[in-house]
Amino acid sequence: MAGRPGRSGGHNKLSPQEHLLRGTWNVTRHGPKPSGLALASVLATPRVDAMPAAVVEGLSGRGLAFVRDCWQRYSGWTPGTLVLLREAGQVITALEGLRGEKGEREAQRMLVQLLAALQLEK
């Protein structure tokens, strides 16, 4: 409700960095704009949320690198896609040890299916 003390605004307040990133900085509301150096540091810092530990638990090598890379490049992860991402990381990790072995082809097929289900090229 507008104009009611304690009931208007505040719950959705943006940080100065968020205003700079969105281009909503208003000198009359927020004061003078930070210097160009401060603005450049805000814009240069990518916003990446912390990856859940359960997603990378037990992964190593290329599987871990793949999961971390996907986490940084893509957004909008749901619980279902996180499960698929972890499974893909596990298969990639397993493939490192299956080179030339009997189960290599099956693991490759499973990886292709997981990557298709993830739909990473949006």
C-alpha cells in the first residue's frame, strides 16, 4: 500500500550494484553515480549462484569440469535438470576409465541421451 508507514516499499529494495547493472540508477534517489572504476568492477563480475554440493559430489576430472562449465554458462536450473546434469557428469567421469572397454559404447549412447534431455543449446 502506498503511503502507509511500514507497509510500502523496502521488501523489494535493490542494492546499488543491482541498480547499476539494470541501468536504473536515479541521481535524485540514489545520489551521485559511483566512479567509472567502481562501475567497471560491478559490470565485470559475473553473477553466478553457488552450485549445490550434491551436484558435484563424487565427480572428478572431465565430469567435474563439464558440470562446472555448464553451471557457469547456463541458467534456469530446475531440480530435474540438475539431476540430468549430475548424471551426465557421472557418465563423463566413467567414460575416462572405459576407453577401449566393452561398456564404452553404451556409456557414450547414454551421454548423448542425457545431453539431448538437458537441451543446453537454447
